[in-house]
Amino acid sequence: MAVPELRRATSPLTRDDLREHLVRTRIAGEVATSRENNLDHYRSLANRDPHHMFGLVPQGRWSYRDVLELMAKSAGVVADPDHREGQDTIDPDRTVDAVEAMGDTIAGVLGSGGARILFATGHPTGLLTVHMALARLVRRHGAILMAPAEGWSYWSAGFGRKREIRYTDDVAMLADRGAFVHTHDPAPMRAMLAELGDDRPDLVIADHGWAGAAGEAGILTVGFADSNDPALFVGEAEGKIAVTVPLDDNVLPRHYGPLTDHLVERVVRAL
């Protein structure tokens, strides 16, 4: 008997069960990212620090207070501007809502048949497991997974040596010789899109600068973002990113399993 596609032996979690899991593993709820770090990054985006822009060029003014208000609304961080130190939060209900919206978006693209999809992650120590599961899912539903610019390399500020684009199970990452690395840099995605030219993907599923650069290029993009990475939420507010899922993007990879199952289940049901 065939095993149901990408299902666990147990039944999928209910929404309440998933919410509890997100809080227990600190994917949402009281997350590890400090309030100080969050606010520092919000100021950096307001000051247009390229490292925190993720390749996006906001059209609005987006002052520090604007960014904080958006992050309270979209991610569920503490809204009080006088809360400057200590614990910060991600609202698990917002996480689940965004996961379901992402699933609906992915299903809508898959439903057209022969969809061209591009995956990339700047957080291989955390989110790679989610991207790989989604890549397997869309492949089984007839998607064409794109892998442009494999081996493209470059030097950038702070690098000790060249970094290059490599793929694992059709998920693009930035490699430093023998290791995949964390990156906010939009340059690799820009290189991928430049190689593709007019043969653009129908959907990009990504995070960090990979997602920001794709959204800025006008490609339908869904992504994941931590509470200290406000750029994709700004991109979503301006219509450049279709869905941004708020979550801690670097917990133990196995903790993302129930969230991934819920996302996969949502896609399958929506097809």
C-alpha cells in the first residue's frame, strides 16, 4: 500500500495543538530573540541599512515607530514603544494564519499546472528542513523546480573567501567551501534572476535576502521571517511579498515538523 504523500504516521495536529507546539518550542510565543535586538533592527531598517533591507526598496517612509507598529500588527511583537528590554513575542495565531495563507498561495500556483518554482534559504541551520519538504511536495504535484546560477560565486564585505550558490534537493543556499552559511544578502538571488532573464519563476519560496530580492523584482514571493527581520513584513505591507510567516527562524530543525506538516496539509487540501 502506498504511503500518503508527506504525511506522518500520526494524524495532523489541530490548530490548537499546533499553537501549543509553537509556544512550547519557542517558534512563537516568548521567542529567544530579545527585545533589544528587535528594536535595534527596526531602527536599522528605518535608517535604510542595506544589511537589514533584504534587497527591498520601500516606497513608504517607514520610520522606527512605523516599523514597530507594523511588527506588532503582523508578527505580534509587544506594541508598547516603552518596552525596550527583555522578552519579546511572536503571536502564534499570526504564525498559523500566515502558514495557512502561504499554503493557499502555493496551491493556487500549483493548480495552474507545470508551475516553475524557485526555493532558497539564508538560514540553513533552521529553515532548510521546511524548504526541502515543500520542494518535495511541489515536485510531486508537477512543479518544475528551477536551479539557476549553480556555482555562481562572489566576494562581499566581511567574507574571508568567495561564497557560491549551491543546491540541496533543489533548495538554493550560499556555501563557504564545505559549509552552508547564514546570509541576508540579496546578491545571490539577483544573480539567479539575471541568469534566468525572461524565464522567470511563477513563485519563489524563500527567506531573508533571497525572498526580498525576488519580491522587489516583481515575482510572486512567499517567505519566512523572524521578529528581528522586519524587511519582509514591510515588503508584504507594500504588496511586494505575498505572504510573510512570522516565526523564530533558528530553533532545532526537528521542531519545525508540525508546522511543516500543517503547511503541507493546507496545500494538499487547497488543490
